[in-house]
Amino acid sequence: MYPEYVSEHFLMSQKTLLDATEIHIALHRLACQLIEKHDNFTNTVLIGIQPRGGFLAKRLVTILENDYKIKNIQSGLLDITFYRDDFRRSEKPLAANETAINFVVENKKVVFIDDVLYTGRSIRSALTAIGDFGRPTEIELLTLIDRRFSRHLPIQPDYRGRQVDAIGGEKVKVCWQENEGEDAVYLIKEQI
Amino acid sequence: MIELSVNHLLGIKYITEEDIQLIFETADHFKEVIQRPIKKVPSLRDITIANLFFENSTRTRLSFELAEKRLSADIINFSAGSSSVKKGESLVDTVNNILSMKVDMVVMRHPNPGAGVFLSKHINASIINAGDGAHEHPTQALLDCYSIRERLGDVAGKNVVIVGDILHSRVALSNIFALQKLGATVKVCGPKTLMPRYIESLGVQFEPNLIKALNWCDVANMLRVQNERMDISYFPSTREYTQQFGLNKKILDSLDKEIIVMHPGPINRGVEITSDVADSKQAIILDQVQNGVAVRMAVLYLLASKIKRNDS
């Protein structure tokens, strides 16, 4: 369609939604909100939704342990690939990720952690998946970015870093220091 | 890579090393799934699978059935003994009749080599070969290699000896292909009469001496003596076979290093291996069975993901 020398940067525009400082502030606020509700986390487990929620979960655990001196927080990773409702529907094949839940979730309060809440379908799958590990007393949702007005299901976050209005063709990308080399959230638009 | 290069699993011969690695990585995830309190995922709930067993099988059929159920597929079972095959119906007719009931995948065991390949050319469903005569038994080879990988970290660079009846064994042929694709060196050992004539054309060396073979290898895969497939006498007596090619604890303990002992089952205890070897720490026979479910789940999942949905 375009000659090869037209790089994809010409066709896309990128806007910064959150920079490193803003992410730092948002993470500390989210950590405090979690403490408000869950006290010392004795009966609460944090579960990062794969593939991207693990980074956020790990950050929050670090903040809770180092800055707020909360010990022995149980956290894990949940992969939802085998529970997705678009198996054999999407063009791209789905690749599974690691699930690491080395504790009992029965009668625990579970907090799902994901970077972006968009249609809500991942969370619906996660709700089904966690049921295979036990019956939590309560499940909450924490998300760094909440793309409101784009939900397909009646799912809302209990804790949110920032609410964003983004339309269908736009993409929200969350970058982490440990993975992409910087902390930032971008809104990416395809110009054509 | 996140997709298989094939639409059927007819044999290890037809798939690539990348395919095998993808199956292993997916099996790792399913292995975790089957440790959960609820050992089931909903991925294949809109898939119907027919298990067609034209030949007797216990563990392969149970393993496939369990794998299918743990992926939430609907299944129908068929065994030749109790069917119209006895009335003279052809294979294509039998299968087409079953397929007209809207079956998406077929798991088939058949006494004739190439039955799976033949079927894949005539019917429109994803086919998994669960053993075709003395040809291939791909899922057995995959779970064997998966078990080696689990115990030793990697299959590449390992020395594996397959002992016993290579001539009649589909497990041996599939294992040779899989091990070689993954970078292992394979030798075969057993009575000369039970060696295929051109075995060395596969890049496999024949070693007539069991002790030498065991001293060379990291893994010994002890095959079952398949009395039911032997129409003539290939060795004088079972006792003589055991004396020359049977593995006992004394031999195992006399080796310089600790080797891994595998067996595809069912075991003839006291013939190809003794009970104390089969139950020793070095034997991973029960791990093979456990891994079989995870590996078969991976194969079914990956092949199902290639079936096009037809919603209209």
C-alpha cells in the first residue's frame, strides 16, 4: 500500500497520557487505596492478569513492601488464554502464558490487577478462570488505565489509576521500565 | 511461533522441530492446569471429537479421552469390535457416517499403516493418529520426549537407546523421528531378527550388546515384546530374550552413571524389565503416563485452534 521507506511513524501519532512521575504518583495512590481496604493483607491475595498485569502487580507489591512495610503479601499470575471467548474467532492464534498461583484462594479476598481495562472480556475470562482454583469470598479489580465508554460487559474497576476516553481505532500502550525501558502510558492513533 | 505448521497430526515425520517445541510449551501450561482443584478449561467446548479405535487400546484411549474432557470437548467413542466394520463397511464410509454427525476432529487408531494419511485425504476433519499399525504413534513419541525434557532439562545432545522389538514398533519409529528432530542421538538394541533391514538409513546405529548400549546412553526406552504381532518366532524363547535384552536392577546398578528408564506400557514385568527396575527412582514410566494427558491436551488444543469457525 505504501512504499517501504514510509516508516510506520508517519502513519501513527502518539500522545503521552502518563509520564514516569505521574505513574509513580498513581501507583502510590493505588497502593494506599489497597491498604485502606485490605489493611495488612492477611486475607487478601493480589493476582496479575497475564500477559501485562504481572508488571503492575509486581510494582504494587514492591511499593507495599518497601514504602509501607507490609510483609508477606501473596501475589500470583493468572493466564486466561484457555478461557477466552474469542478462541478460533480471532485472526491471530492465541499464545498461552505462565500461571503461577502457589497459594489457596478459597475464602480469600482476591484483587485482580491489569494494566488496561478495555472491553472487560479479559476480566470476564479471569472470573471464570479463578473459579477453578477455589471460591474467593470477594473479587475486586484494579487497573492503571480505565478506557471508559468502550465496555462490552458490565464490568467496572474498584481502583483505577486514570480514566481515559479513547475511541475504537486508538490503542493505549502501557510501558514499564523493566520491560520497555521506560515508565509511560501512550495513546496511539493510526492517522489514516 | 504460535501455530502448528500442519492441520493433522499424522506422524512425527510430517511435523517440524518448531511444532514439537510449541507442543511442549503448550503442554507445560496444561500440566499446570491439571494440578488445579478443577482440572478443566473451557477452550474446546464447541468442538466434537470422535475417538475411533479399530484396534485395542487402554492407556492411549483413556489418555485421549481424559485430555478431551479436560478441554471441555464433546466426545463420541467407537471401537471396531462392536461396530458395523464387522459387517464389511469401508473405512471412509464408517468415518463419513460419523462425520455427518458434525464431528470436528478424529482421533484414530488403526491396524493398517498409513490409515491416518489415507483418511486425511478423503474427509474434512482434523485427524490425530493414535497409532497406525507398525508405522507411527506420534503422541507417544511426543510424551516420551516431553518426559525426557522434563527430567533432563533438554532433549538435544542426549543419547537415547531404544531396546526391543523395533521391527513391529510404531513407538520406536515415532521416537526415532522425534528424538532426532530435537537433536538427540539414537541407537537401537535388540535381537537382530527384530531389527528393520534398513534401520541405519534413518541415521540410527544398531548395537547388539545391551550392556554396551546402556553404558553409552542417558536414557533407555525399553519396548514391550509384542507377542500379538509376531506371526513367526523371532527369538527362541522369552527366557532367552530376557537373559540377553532384559533390564534388571543388577545391570542398572553396575552402570557408571544413573540412566533414565522409560517404557511405553503395558509392561511385561520380568520380561523386558524386572519389577524392581520398573518401580525404581530411575524409571519415569508413571511420569510418562501423567505427561501423556498434558501433551495430548496441547496437541488437541493447537489443532483445534486451526479449525475455521463457520458461524454463518
